[in-house]
Amino acid sequence: MPRPIPRHQVVPLPDDQVSFQIDGRERLRWHFGARYPRPFFYPLIGPSGTPLTRMGHPGDAGHDHHRSIWFAHHQVAGHDFWSDNSKTHIRQKRWLAYQDGDAEAAMAVLTGWYAANGQELIEQELIAAVSNGDDKRLTLPGETLVELQSTFRPTRPPIELGKTNFGFLAVRVAKNIAAYFGGGQISDSEGRQGEPAIFGRAAAWMDYSGPVPGDRTASGGRTEGVTYFDHPANPGHPVHWHVREDGWMGAAVCLDAARTIRREEPLVLRYLLHAHAGPLDPKRAARVASDFAHRPGYRVGRSKIKHVGFEISRVGP
């Protein structure tokens, strides 16, 4: 008897790419080819069908390491994993699970963070889950939720993550959404707006919203954006943010101080990205934040299902 087709699917593609799809429409794509210094997600598709993220800086080739949505850090035991100027690199070592479902599509992979001499310093277990949400109080038709959970384990004795603005998860928004290059606005959970008011400040979430291409209306056009949520279980929550009017935002885990991680005490970071329709609705963002805060994290374990090696499940009920 034919199996029903899940609404949410993870679809492996040629050239080291993975597509996350809802009802056959791509919402997000993962790139892990070795020709890049580190893996990244591009594009994150907005409700209107246009990308809300961008590859690179609109006006500075020195920022080509800004690849849409990516993980990096400027100081890992003294090694620079942020810029493209060093010979460090991050490589996907293997995928553990591709999991379709009616509620979400999820992927689990292992990446290695390698110094210039080839020594692996950190292993990152990344779980990425994509859904459109089932609660109309939280998401509207065509919107996308991207939940990202990373576990960073040193492969040798304790490793210091140095004090820096840069790391771990960064988002480069589309040019039209950027405050400087487009018509966008940066806002945070504390009601502040604009880079001068927000840079380096603590907040539970950050939002970048602005005009997107499409049919213009009497109100002047269509607006969409990305809200970036920091989970309360993350160390230092609410995190301090590195944000710029030129179109990027990042939760700066080590902005105030260095952190030391150990294999027996790995660093676990959970984030949520909401690709939303319309301008920022602070009340709706607060509801999404509350829902995310109460949602159990993920785990990867051996599956009891025939022909399936690993499976992804929630830690709690």
C-alpha cells in the first residue's frame, strides 16, 4: 500500500546540497561542498517566494565570507574560523539523518572544524528543522520556521573560545531588507530600533524587516523579514547582538568574555529563525519566543526502524 507523502521533506541534491521543502516548495537549502571554507544555508525563502537572505555584502568584496546563514567563530583556540583569509575550514563529515514528516523536516549532520594544519579542533553536531508551524497565532500561510541546534565538542583538551563579536550563528539579509542599502529596519525584543541603539545590547530576539520584490499595493509594497530568536537555555541569555545597518545580524556568544568548552561539557546553542510576512509584529514575535522557550530540544539516536540508521527526536515528551 502506498505511503502518504509527508508535507515537509528533506531532499538531497547533486553538488553537495540539501533542499528543505514544504508541500513541494523549497524554503531553505543547505550547501556543504568542499569548495567553500564552511557550509551555509542559502536561500531562506520568504512568503512571497523571494530570498530573504543574501550571499556576500552588497558593497564590499572583503565580506564575501558572509554566506547567507552560516556558523563560524573568530577565535577558536587562537584560530580564525570567521574570515576567508585564514586556511582554517569547516567540513561536513557525514549526515546522520534526513527526516520527513507532516510537522517538520529535519536534518542532522556532523561537521569538523579544522585548523590550517589539518587538526580537527571541534566537532559540531548540527540539527536543522524546517516547518511552517501549526498555530495560527504564531505563523501565517507561507511563513517558515527554521530551528537550529548545535552541539560543539572539542576533540582535544579544553578549548578556549576567545572574546569576540563574531560567532557563532550569523545571518546576512537580502539587500532590499538592509537598512542602509534597502528600506529595512532593525528591531529587537526591547523595543529598540536601529544599529546605534541595538549594537552590543542584550535582547531575547532580533528582527530585520523590509520591502521585498512583488506587486505593489496602495500602501507602497510588500514587507517581509527574518526574526532571530535566542533560546533561554543558551549561555548568557539574553545574548548580546552584533548587528549592522548594512544588513547582517549575529548572536555574539563571546562578546563580553571568552568561554572554555570541554568534551564532557559541550556547548549547546539553540536558535530559531522566523521568515515572516508583513512588518515586525512585536506581540506575535513574543508569542513565537515563548513557544520556542518551552519547546524541548532535539537528540539523535539509533533508530529501531528497518533501513534507518539514526533518527531525530525531541528530548522531552
